[in-house]
Amino acid sequence: MNIKVVRGNPTPEELAAALAVVRVRAAAAAAVPPGAPSAHDAWSDPSRIASRRLPQPGPATWERTFWPG
């Protein structure tokens, strides 16, 4: 893996901190078994929203169309 500083002049401490973050993220990504669901999959699952009670048609429906979460 090659990392290149494109702009600025980081101190050795800043560069070490940035590289530590990159290495930790790479190690975490490598530790996930193939085919395992990720947190992003659960967040984007449509059943997460569909499991809630949907607004019923009526004169004040526009007040209930916001889904907090």
C-alpha cells in the first residue's frame, strides 16, 4: 500500500496518526468474514421502515408523514 501526501506538510506525529487509522480500518475490513451482513446492510434494509405502522389516509395525514429515526 502506498500513501502519498498531496497537500500540506504533516508532522511525523500527524502522519503516524493517519497511518494508524488506515491500518486499523484495513484490519477491521479484513476481519469480517465474506458474506457476513454489515451494519450498512441493516441500515438500508427496507423492512426496517416497513415494520412500523404507516400513516392511514385522512385529512391530517400530511402531519404524520415524517418518519423519525
